[in-house]
Amino acid sequence: MNAFASGAGRAPAALLGCLLSLAIVAPPPALGDVKGLSKMGFGKTKDGEAVDLYTLRNGKITVKVATYGATVVAIEAPDRDGKVADVTLGFDSLDGYLGEHPYFGATVGRVANRIAKGKFTLDGEAYSLAINNPPNTLHGGVKGFNRVVWKAEPVDSPEGPAVKMTYTSKDGEEGYPGTLTTAVTFTVTADDALKIDYAATTDKATPLNLSNHAYFNLGGDTDSSILDHELTLAASKYTPVDDTLIPTGAIDPVEGTPLDFRKATAIGARIAELEGEPGGYDHNVVLDSKGGSLAFAARVYDPKTGRVVEMSTTEPGVQFYSGNFLDGSNVGKKGRVYKKHHGLCLEAQHFPDSIHHANFPDSVLRPGETYKQTTVYKFSAR
Ligand code: BGC
């Protein structure tokens, strides 16, 4: 597992931890007691499950998160003139999220990104997953973590309004081994950042890779592409892929390729140099930080509005996806038609298909370990 997974091997330490957690487990605060946090009904799933929408306000930003898919539904941030707009793609109502869409704002898991041919062997046992992105498995399968209703509770955090969403994925769900207990906590901090903390434990070894799939367009409500946004990535290397987007196993320098974003560069500047259909960026970059502790990963600047989002993460990789498969078939917020390159994703992650590559950071969580991941998206304007 990553450097953040901790073993619970030593008995005295485990006992002490247990006593401490008993001492600090308190009932969650009442919603009204958490400043900047509110909740409203967001409708029901087709099975009649109620979905809530939490609103978190702090500093200059407002974030909305739905319990369906632990989905970031909106991030409202000011531009350089103070004009506030929603900078994420998605829908105005739950119906849109219940329909077909490419993971707008969703929490993706149990394993974000692809597993080659939907098959893997772990501890001598073979597992088969749904092939929902032929010939591979993508983002946890047919009913991934983006398609379930999470439980939610307010959190009284010194950092700002927060909501903790939890989901227990049963042994065998979507073909994965082990019952996995997952918590994702969304906090909006006073310095205009959305912080997402993930934690998980399992009772059987399982591959695990949790991420958020927010699509950003810093232009806000405007109907435009992100090709003029300037991107910086703190990555000197990337993982080249085959034509089904599965890593070859190589870890190559970005130098001399259109993936070299070590200096801020417009996303559209070299996009035409990329091969393949539908064309565009859909690559895992290897962060120079190597993961393990929170470090700067990426910055996006929109010269038109001056908005900036700066991403930090504890993960070793980021999938930079330039919305290549957006084809106008999703009509989103305010009737906006999402066309190719109208949004970009920066998905903090372990490298795709890690389970098949011993040279990639280990993505297996074992019983007794706790998976932890933190990713922060901080907003500003200049
Ligand atoms: C993947 C893309 C995929 C998109 C939406 C990204 O994480 O890398 O290939 O099309 O998610 O599903």
C-alpha cells in the first residue's frame, strides 16, 4: 500500500490506539452546530433511496456535495473581479446524476482508472471484474462507488465546515475481494480550499484506488473549452499507455513530449501532437513528490477570468484528462451542452493498472492497514 497505509502489528500500540479512539469517539455534532454547513433533500434514486445535498461555505467558496456517489456537485468561486461562478461540470438535479454521464464530480472506486482485461490475481486467487470499458474495467465497474448512496454526518472540524460520507462495500461487490469500509470527508477551509480526506480498511486484501472525478472549467458558466487554460504539473515522468489506455509498464520522462507541463503551458498548445482517437490528454503523470505526504501536484490558470485552482495530494500520480470523450450528449447545468474539452479532470491516484505492475507503487490494502489519501483543491484569482 502507499506510504500512508499503516500496519497495526504491534499489540501495545494497537491497544493504546483502541483506547484512544474509544475516548475520542463522540456522536457527530448537530448540523446546525457546524458553521457554514447546511443540507437539503436532493431527491430519490430509482430504488427510492433518499439523497441529500450538503452545502459547505467558507472563505470565498461554496461547495455542494451529494450523498449519491459522494459527488461534488458544485464549486462556486470568484473570478478576479469577484464574480462568482460554478467551476465544475455536472447537473442541476439528481436526475442527471442518475443517468449516463462520465463520472461528473463523483468519488470513484473501489479502483479508479483501469484494470487490464478486468482480471487480476491476488494472494494466489483469481478475480474477474466487469468489462465496462472494453476490453478493460474502468472506475470500479458497473456500479462503482459513484453509483451508491453514501451515509453522511456533519463534522465539527477546526479547519471549516465538513461532512463525512461513509460506504461499506461488501466482499465480492463488483468482483472485488473483502468487505471495505470507506470514509470520504469533504472540508472547505478558510483559505478557499476543498480538502478531500479518504480512509479505508478491509478484512481481505484488495486493490484500492480512490479518487474524485471533478471536471473543472474555470471559465465558470461560460460555454467554452478549457484549451486556453494554462496547466502546470509537478511531474517529470509519466506512464505511457497502449491503445486501450493500459500502461505499458514504462515510466518515461515528459521532456520533449506534449506532457511536459513543468512550466505553465496552455492545454491546447500541443494537444494536436497527441496521437489516438478521440485525441487529447488522458495520461497518468508521475508526481515528483512520489506521494506519501501532501505536496503540490498541479495548477490550472484561466487567463480570461483569472481563476486558479491549485491541487496538492498525498498520491503518487495524477490522471490528467482533457474531457476528450465529452461529445455533447450530456446537457448539464443551466442547459449547457458539454462538448469535447469543455472540462478537465485532475484525478489524484495510484497509477492505472498498478495491480499488474510490480514496479508501480503498491495499490493493495491488507487487513490491519488503514488506507489514507488527502487531496486539496485550492481556489484563488489573479
Ligand atoms: C479516464 C478516461 C475516461 C474518463 C471518464 C478518466 O479518468 O482516464 O479515459 O474517459 O475518466 O470516464
